Amino acid sequence: MSEIQQKTSVGRRLAAGLAGLIPLAAVVVSWLAWRDSLPAELASHWSGTGRPDGFMSQGAALSIALLLTGIPAAIALACSLVPSLRPAFLRGTVGFAGMVSGMGAGVWLISAGLTLRAGSAENAVLGWGLAALMASFLFGAVPYFIAPKPIFSTTRHEKRMPLGAQESGAWSQAITSKVMLWLPVGLIALTAAILIPAIAEGELSAVWVTAVTMSASVLATAMIAHMQVTVDWRGLRIVSTLGRIPLKRIKLEDIAAVEVTEIRPSEWGGWGYRIMPGRSAVVMGAGPGLIVTTTADKQFAVTVPDPDTAASLLLALRDREHDGGAHPGAAEQTV
């Protein structure tokens, strides 16, 4: 790594740590601005998007907000000052810390802000504040993307699968995440716990935002819990087994290089379908996988069993595509 790159990396590490202080600063600054106007009691819990059904003293709410923003900020800053930490670990740490602190600041700002605007805790209607609260988790993306990118040390795959002049190979494997198979069940249980009290009280109009949001989350999670990875004359394809919905396709002519490596979720943004600037991945857990670099200099990674066979076939088919070779009409060899 050059001296300029090292300085850039150090600067980005520090900037990522300092970014974690933003939610803490938002809590402190808002309290200083509002403390003379805030009532002693704040709205703290809503079963729907209407009036609150739970309350908390201003001091208790502020203390919780300071803990939820201060502790993650301290952890993120401390990690950013340790140069020996791997970039992937640092990214994951500051990103998760940012999610927690963003949520802590969001809870405080919504609780205090709505109470202040309504004039009393009893009249603080949540409304679209629910969407703002859910969006507060996204603050974790700020320090995550500021932190230096992980550096990969992988070996370009060169082996080609031997194919006859009239053969066109095909390879397919199912990939499953046990965690994501259970996650929809947990989301459904959480949704029921949130909605049943409101439905029992006849407040159907107050819970539709929560119902739609949670339903979309359950569907999205179920789609990526079990997928089929295929390599054939169409290139590399990822299809959800739920509804056979295509999630990713890289054509043969768009493939510049293929690598076989051990994939770690922390280096690709976690589990599931991950999308990052210049990179994307389908990660079901730590283990063997493929990294495909396209002619547009973008990378796509996927965890699969037996990635060597998939890579060898993909390169053989790519080379044949470049040479104008046989296509689906030829005899097919399944591997």
C-alpha cells in the first residue's frame, strides 16, 4: 500500500469513528435547545400511529438516549483508533454501532419532538414518526461506507472444464441460510405481537403502516432464504426458489475474471443479498464461494458448495462464447 493510500485509510478510519458521534450530538444539542420547553413527562410508546399508550419522565428518556448513543459512539471511536483491526471488522463494528446509536437518537427525537409539538405527552400522535423511527436504523450505513474498504487476497481461477465440441455444460446448486429460514417466523411473531393489541381495540387504521412494512420484510427475507445458483450457456444466475424470481444474472460475455475464495460475511456487509458501491453478494454464511469480476469492473460474490467446478465451467463457457462456439442446441453435460 502506498503512503498516500495509507494516509487515506487512516483518515477514513478516523472519520468513520467520528461519524458515530453524530447521533450523540443530536441528542445533546436537541435537549439543550428544548429543555426549557419540554414537559416533565414524554410520550414513549405507541401501539399504532395514533396517541401514545406509554409515558416516561424527561430525565429517564434522556438517560436512555445518552446510553444508546454514547456507548456505541465510544466503541466505534475506540475501534477506529486501533490500526491493527481488519477493515472488514472495523466496517461491521462501526456500521452496527451506527444502527444502534441512530435508533437511540431517533427514539429520543421522535418522543421529545412530538411531545413538544403537541404541547403534552397525551396528545403526541405518532403518525409518520413510525417511518422516521424505522429509517433511523439506516444511519449505520454512514460510518460503514466511510470506513476503508476491505482488501481481498484471492487467486484468479484459471482451470477450465474440458467440453467436447458439441457439449454445453450445466451446473446447479441450492444454497440455504438456516438463519433466514427462521427469521420470517420471528418477524411474523413480532408483527402479531405489535398488531394484535391494536386490532383488539379496533384501531385498524392505525396499524396499516406497520402491517405493510412487516409483511414486505417477511416476503423479502423469505425470497433470499433459499436460492438456486446455476451456471450454463446463459452465464451465472441466482433465482429465488420462492416464486422462481430471478435475483441476479451475469452474462458470459460480461465476465472478465472468476475467483474461488473463502467468503466471510463481515467482508461483504453481512448475510443475505448485499448491495454496495461497485460490489454485490449473496452470502449465506462463511465458507467457499465465487467472486465474479465483470467487464465493467464490478464484483459479485456468492457462497456455494464446490465453487471450483462452477468456476471451471463458467470460464470454459465464457471462452467458448468469445470464440463463437456451440450454444444450447448442443448436447448438454450436467455437472
